[in-house]
Amino acid sequence: MGDVVWLSGERTSMTQRSYDVSRHIVGRFEVAVVGERVGAGAPIYRAANTLRDLLARAADHMPRDEAALYRGLIVGDDRDQSPEMVEAFRASGLSHLTAVSGQNVAFLLAILAPVLTRTRTWWRVAATMALLAWFVIVTRAEPSVIRAAVTAALAAVGVARGVEVSGKRMLALAVMLLLWIDPLLSWSVGFWMSVAATAGLVVVSPHLESRLRGPSWLRLALATTLSAQIAVAPIALAVFGRISVTAPATNLVAVPVAGAIMLVGLPIGVMVGAIDTVLEWGTGAPVDLLGNVAMSPVVWAVRFVWWVAVVGSRHP
């Protein structure tokens, strides 16, 4: 983030089809010159890039596949994940874990809640807004994160004003605001999935929980998982052509561990990456062992989530 690519060329007219009009395509651009301007960019870009660099350094203390999955779980960076890993998570209904979403935003706010709650009301709102904007940039503005961040921002404002706003109203306001700003979000499958899953949580989950039997913690977990899966099922079937019947079970087992990776693995990764940067540990250096030890619990947690995905994918 912060680097600039610039183009010089000529816009030519084209015969418009309804398909093009619906996507705001009004012409064709013939490129003559391409250039770039590489720089650190604005401070918020530098901060976001620094965090990703620190997490990448921490991931260097992990095996390759575990490191790729770790970065996917934390900031949605899935570029180094193998095709086998991607397919396992898709077939088991766990692909949402490697695409940052509202869950990541919630855990980020939970990590920093002890600090945020110590500030005055409107200072807390401002800090929350800045934190959400920064995390959107860290995760490269994924539609699901944008939706979650706007919803969280609206909730923060509502709490600061002493107004109790229902989850359904916050979701509706967030969707309307985002589509007003960027109508092309309506074509994003990630945005569809995020909105549908959240709608399932705020509409279906309360009714489902009241009809389930068992301990309250189990009823809440089952209702949360099932409502989200029910809501996204039509989209998954229409877009991907399949629905994983094992998804409720795999999510029930894997999501708590994935949440722990976010809660614990993020601060550990930042700490290890920062120490790594300061000391410039080299491969094989004695002090490098400390980084391996510090990241070992994260490695085992990541392996567990991967194992659940593999088992679930064998019984899709």
C-alpha cells in the first residue's frame, strides 16, 4: 500500500452492452505508457505495511505451509497457500477463515479493548475509527472487512450516543452506506457472503438458539454456526456449485481455535517480528531459537485448524 502505478493513454469509445453499462464500463483505454512511483506513502499505509512485514518475519519461524495458513488466518494473505490447502478449506466449509471477515475485526477490537475502554467516550470512538481504518488497509480492503468495519463503526457511534441500535438496523445501514459509496460492491461475492452470514447471525441465530437443547454455551455456538451456514448456503450453491454438510461440525471445532490464533498469534507474531527486526537474526543464529519457541504454540494451533479442514474435506 502506498505505491502508485500511473498510466498514460487514450480513451476510445465502444459499443455498449447492457452487461457493460451495469458495471459502469463506458469505453476502452488504450495504454501508451506505464510508470510507477514507489514510496512509503501516507503514515497509515506505512503502519499497515509495517505490521504485515512483522507478521511475515514471525512466519519465517514456521514451516512453509503453516506460515502461509497463519498469514491467511491473521490478515487474509493467502497467496502462498497450496492448491491442496485451498481446496481442503473450501470443501470443508472453512474457507471464510482464510478470508478476513467480521470475526477478525471483532477479535482485533477484543485485543485492544483494555486500552480503548480506558479513554473518554468520543476519544474512544475516534480511536476505534482509526483502528478500523488501519485494519482495513492492513487486510487490503477486502469487501467483507469493509462491511464489518463500517458496521462496527456505526455500533461505536451508537454506543457513544447512548442509543441502542439493533443488529439488523446496523447491518442495513452499513449495506446502504457502502453501496451508496461504491455500487460495484454489489457484484462482490465476498460482500454477498459477509452480508448474508451477518444477517443469519442477527435474524436466524436468536430463534435457533431458543429451540436448541443443551448447555447455554453449546446452544449459542451451534446456533451461531448453523445460522451463518444456512444464510450463505444459497450463495455457495449458486456461485460454487456445492454446499458442505460437514461445515457446521468443522466450524464448531475449528473456529474457536482460529479465534485463539487471532487473539494470541497476532500479538506474539508482532512481538517476534519486532525483535527479529531489531536484532536482525540470521538463519541458524542461536537467538533464532527463541523465535521458533515463541511461535511453536501458534504452529500447533494452525496445524489443528488445517487438520480439521482436511478431515472435513474427505467427507464433504
